[in-house]
Amino acid sequence: MNINFQNQNTLYKRTKVMLPLVFGIASIIFFSAPFVGSAFIGLVCGIAGFIMALVSHRKGFVGGVLKIGFACTIVGLALALIYMVVWFTMGYSISNELIWGI
């Protein structure tokens, strides 16, 4: 059985570069999803993408896809954090007022 290690190394590099992009897009999508807890899932995906982008950059991987993935994770993290802060400050009190009349 002949295994080509060069192709496996290329696949490993592509995966390390593409994962931050996938997590960044997922964080943006989950931020805007209309179900409860989606902003938290977006926050988790954003943090995972941010960590993957930093690890890939420190290992010497460069390229446009990595930069775009890093930008997507930053945008997803910012949106999810803003949404969660607004929900905890305004949305929680509005939902209590609508549900309980307090």
C-alpha cells in the first residue's frame, strides 16, 4: 500500500486554513438564527474559529482564506457579544414585562 504523504500534508494545511472560515461563517449564521440560544452557539463558534485562526497563523500558514476566516470570526464574535449584552440588559426586562406584567 503506497501512501502519498505530500497529499496528506496538503490536506492538513487546507483543513487548518479552512476551519476558521467555517467557524466564522457559522458564528454569523447562528447569531442571526431566530431560536433561543443561537447567539450563544454563535459565540462558541466564533471563539473556536478565533483560536483556530491564531493557531494556524502561528504555525506559519498564510493566505487570503485564513485572513477572511479571521475577519469572519471577529465579526461573528462581535455580533454575538453585542446581541447577548443587549438581550441581557434590555430583552430580559422586556420579556419579563410581557410575560409576568412586572
